[in-house]
Amino acid sequence: MKKEKSTRCVVAFGGNLGNADETFRAAIADLEKAGLEIEKVSTVITTAPVGCEADAPDFRNGVLTGFWGGSAPELLAVCQALEEKYGRPNDHAKSVSRTLDLDLILFGDEKWETETLILPHPRAKERDFVCIPLAEIAPELLSQL
């Protein structure tokens, strides 16, 4: 059930190094511990790398919806801390293989454009690895991308 004064959000998760599915389970549990009330988690799909190094392995990807009681930048900070915890340093290159990628896709109907956060995520609607899992669990949100 939705918490009072919380915002429905979409977080995409992906990775192609290590045991991605296990990393996702642990990271989602950590998101819950941090205060994200998980609504739904999509099936995890396998996708070809986009913009990565030539020999990059396939990615595992999914999305989740949930409710967050803080701000979008606060949730982004939690996601970035978890990426680092699971082996992706904060100063990582943009399009390389990784153990965990957490992207804030939507945060209610809020629109942001700062150096560190753009909402809705600017490339989400172009990415099957976001749209296919989102269509599975919250197709009504696709129009907000």
C-alpha cells in the first residue's frame, strides 16, 4: 500500500558482469531497507549491450515500480551508493560493462533537468530494456516516458 506523502517512481536495473540476478535481488532488498516501498518488479530479460565495448557480454535488465517518501535526488543518491556497493564506482565510464546499473526513470510526474538528474529519463523510451519490462508491470506509465 502507498505511503502518505510518497511518490510513485520507476527504477530500471541492469548489469552484465558477475551474477546479475543475485545482485539485483540484493540491491532491491537494499532499496527496500533504504525506504523504497516496492510495488512491482518485472521479469528480468536478457538484452544485447547498447553502446558498450565490442566484446561486452549480454545484459540482464528489468524495472521496478515503488513509492518513495523523499525527493528524486535523494533516491538517485541511494541508487548511486548501491551501484558503488555492488562494484560500480561513482566515477565509472558511461557505456561499459558493469555489475549494477540503477537508473531513475520516472518520479511521479516531476520533470528535472540538472547536471546529475534528468526526469523523465531522456533515453528510456528508446530502450527496449526499459520499455518491455515496464509494459509488463505498469503499461500505463509508458506514455510518461
